[in-house]
Amino acid sequence: MFHYTCKGTCSTGIDLEIDEQGIITYCKIIEGCKGNTEGLCRMVTGRKADEVAEILQGVPCRGDTSCPDQLSRAIRAYTA
């Protein structure tokens, strides 16, 4: 399990697993708006990590980042 510490969002962290084929098999966003973060995790689980990271990169919320943007950063950190 990979853990990413969020910066600049209501969410405090992201737990993530990506399989050998690059598919997200587990995603949990800690804290934040429960409905949005749970919905986001359901939407990305089973999808290609690189595609998800590209789509979510740069989505703003209360500043220059957001929970989706932090998930993009978590994926990039995981696969680096």
C-alpha cells in the first residue's frame, strides 16, 4: 500500500494500490468531503493510472490544487 500525504486540501492523505498492468486496484482519500472523495475513488478504481493522472492533473478547488489534483500527484509519485 502506497500512502501519499496531501498538501493544500481538506483531505489529509491518499492510500493507493496500482497493479503490474498500471490499473488502480485500490484508492482511499482520507478526510475531505466524504461523498466527493468516495465517489472519486469509485470512479478511478479499475482504470489506467496514467490516464487518470492526466485527466485529474491541475483541477483547482480552493487554490491551485484539489483532491482530484492531489490524487493525480499521488499516482505520479507512486509510479515514479
